[in-house]
Amino acid sequence: MADAFYTTDPANPSRFVSTELTRGPWSPDAQHAGPPSALLGHAIERCEPRAGFQVGRVAVEILGPVPLEPLTVQTRVARPGRSVELIEATLSTDRGPVMRANAWRFKLAEPELELPEQFLPTGARPGPDQAVPSHFPSTQPIGFHTGIDYRFVSGSFADPGPAICWIRLKYPIVAGTTPSPLERTLAAADSGNGVSRVLDWNRYLFINTDLTVTLHRQPVGEWVCLDAATYPQPHGIGLAESALFDEKGPLGRSTQTLFLGPR
């Protein structure tokens, strides 16, 4: 089995070879959206990097199934700025784009701002050492579900409804690199609709068309926690949202718009 979700093409540093660890739950030939979202984050952080800046929001549009094929990433600074800038990234196969992302990168305050403590985000969830290890019920022997650890504080893959789940990458997103906090968060956040699913896996599809992650700080450590809930509607559109945490406390939020339909 591969030891990373992607390897770099030696002939082209912007081209990445997808491994079996990227495989998703809906088709043996399509990727889970977590790894390519994290790959976009990997590229965004390397786009004209600036000291003292940090990504605060990433919005990913999923243009269609991402095949288990080589992927090319293109990035550019679409809106430069002294304090805030917008970065655009596109992920493509040889047949065209499959994902796009916009990211806002912010200049960090130096010195840090003096803020009233009562308005700072607080609270925590029981840590991963207090959670129950779980395995995603996939029919595929190798895929995204074998490349990460799931630990549930509440809920489970077998029990529909809201859930609190810790997620940790077992392997780097790109071979030879250490996953950044942004990469770990993007990879985990795309599982919000899975850990909090409310529909029967065998009867329904609930595929997200996008992923938006807003971070008011970067996560610390390997684990990212999703306090997730899914809201389906009979007309076929749903929403999954997650409050994001690490072991120190709140990080931000993520949302996914869902297409709902029968299998």
C-alpha cells in the first residue's frame, strides 16, 4: 500500500500522482474529496508565500468526481493586498478542471491585539484519548478510510445523527512532506457529512458539492475534531456543518452543501 495520498511527478512539480489512499466511498474509481481538498491547501500555502500571513478561509468547489488519476495544480494570487489577499487554485486532470478553490490569506497582527477575554472562543471537547476508535464501513480494501484514524466521542458510523469525531491522518498528503495544519483540517473537514450522516448508506447518496472551511486559528497537534450535524430536506438539498476543534479548543467551522438522492 502507498505511504502517502499523493506522490510528486518528478518531471513536473505541479503534477501529483494519486494513490489508492485517496479512494472515496461512492465509487472505486473516484477520490474522497478530503485528499484533493488538502492537496489544494498544500498548493495554496506554497503560492507566493509571505512571512507573517496565514490562511483564514478556503472555499472549495467540487466540479465533478475526482478520478484516481494524476492531478495538476495551478495557483495564483488573484487579489494582492498589504493585509489581505485572495489566492485561486485549480485542480485538473488531463481532461480539464475537477476542483477549484478560493482562499483568503491574512496578515497576522504584530503585536497581538489586546481583546476582552470574555469574547474569545472557549470550550473544548473530550480528547481523542477519551474517544472510541472506529472503522468506516467501506467495501473497498484500500481508500481514504484506511489512511486516517477515526475516534468518536459521540455517535458512530452505525448510528445516524449528530456526532463528535476526532480525525488524524496516518500518512502525509504529499510524499516526503509533513502535513500542515491547513492540510490536516481540510482533509478532516470533508468527513462532516459522513460522520454525521442521517440517511441509509445503502439507499441514499449524500454527496457534497463544496467544502468551506473558516479558521480563526491554526490547529495544534495531529488530531482535528468535528462536532458535526447534517440537515437533509425532502427536495434533495442538504447541509452538513461542523464546529472544528483541536485539543486546546475551538478552531473554526466548516460547511458542505449536499446533493441527496436514491442510489
